[in-house]
Amino acid sequence: MSELPDLRVLRSFVVIAEERSITRAAARLHISQQSLSTQMRILEARVGAALLERSSRGVTLTAVGEVLLREAVPLLGSARRAMDTVVRSARGDNLELRVGFLSSLANEVMPPVVNVFAQRHPAVELNTEDLPIAELVAGVRGGTLDAAITRPPLVEDLNSDLLGSEGVVIALPDGHRLANNQTLRLADLANERWVMTPRTSWPPWHRQYDADFAAAGYRPHIDRRGTTPQGLLALVAAGVGITRLAASAQTLRTGGVRFVPLEGERAAIVLLTRPGPASPALGPFRAAVLDALTQSLAGFALA
């Protein structure tokens, strides 16, 4: 099998075929006529046949040269497209990015993030899902998701890149004796009935909740479990109990509930990814998320 020619030499050959002149081809390629002639002699030696016929009227292709031209033009086009694709990929363009959003964040965070990213990187196909925390972690671990926007999952095998944080509120039924307080502390709520998500929904979170309540001096009386922030707020509105949520959850319900800031508490927002090589689009995506969070959560004490 013959040694493959350099793509640069193939391009020189194509330019000669187009110009039908060594002189004009050399000028177009910004090289000397001698260098160009040397390239063609080396190419002919590799092919094992003459490719060009020179005369006073210029340069014409031999039959073998015509065959090479038919093969070289699409080959050079493919090489050019391949290089363009690599360069665009390095910029984060022309890629698919699969991102999951924690269900409780999707309402406020997903729309502005998708909007900002689509405006900046229209060539990237951004596929999004809003999912419970356990499914987000499984998706990032298993590779079905490139990243997730979530609360800290409190696991060690994944990267949690802090994007910011927002305030935390206590959701109380309308008419509750503490509903008009300016702020509350967990210690103020020792005698209350609580509604919370099931412990099985994400055990690391509930271990942290246990530690928080222990630091406040009590174990909460949990009256009912709800699987979503919307479900928890419905239980609060029904007077079943109170709950603790990130401040942006206030947008999920407008009636039957009062929200009071929880003193000294913050809810972190992180970009969850796998260790190792990542999609080139993740860097631009993170930048878009930071800008979108600043806009969308401005009213919820984002920091």
C-alpha cells in the first residue's frame, strides 16, 4: 500500500488543477514555484505515475491526475469539515448537552438558564429534564446526564461546583401565630408539627436535617410526608403542619401559606458533574447558569 500523501500536498495539487498553471498556483499558495514543483514530484513518486503534463499553454492533468482530483476534492472537504467540527466543539458549539434540574429548582431556574444558554450557544442542543434528587444523582453517575443543577447531594464520588445560594423560609398556614414574625429560628419551632419529604427520597439530606434539628435542641414531630415542594405546601395550606423550603419555593403557591425567612440559613445551588473528561459545552453552560441565577433569583437573596 502506498504511503498516504500530506493533505497540504493534495491541496497544492488541487490548486494546480484549478489554476492550470504552476506559476498562478504558487502565487495563490504563497510558496515558490520550485517548492511547488518539488511537492508534485514527490506526489507523483508516491502515486507511481505522472499526474501533470506541462506545455507552453500551461498544465493539464493526465488520466491518473483526473482520478486523483476526483478523490482529492471530497477528501479535502471532509478534512476541512472535520477540523471545523473539532474547533466548534472546543468552543462548545454543535454539541448535545444533557442537563437535569432538581424538580424544586426547575420552576424558577430552568426557564432563564435555557433561555440565556440558547441565545449564547444556539448550535448546542440542550436537553433538559426536571427530576427528583435520587434520579439526578443516578443520571450523572451513569452518564445519561452530563450535569445537574441541584442542591448539594452530599456524596463524595461526584463533583459539586457551588454556583450560589438563596435564603430559606419557613412555610406556615395562614393565621398561624408566628406568621407575622420578621424572621424565625429553628429553635422557635420545637413545638410545631412538621411536614417533610420521605427519608427515602434522599437519605443524605435527611441526615443533615437531623443534625440541624439536633443543634436546635429537639427532634421534630413529623405529621405527614409529601413527595414534592408543591405537595408540602398544599399540606401546609391545609393546616397539617409547617415546613422548611428554599426561598424560591414561594412562587409555587400564592394562597393559604405565609413565608417567614429562617434566620442564618442558606440553600446552596450546585452544578453536579462526574470526575474526569467533560463536554466542552459545560464551561459555557456554567457561565450561562451563573448569569441566569443572578437574574431569576434576585428576589430570593441569592449570594
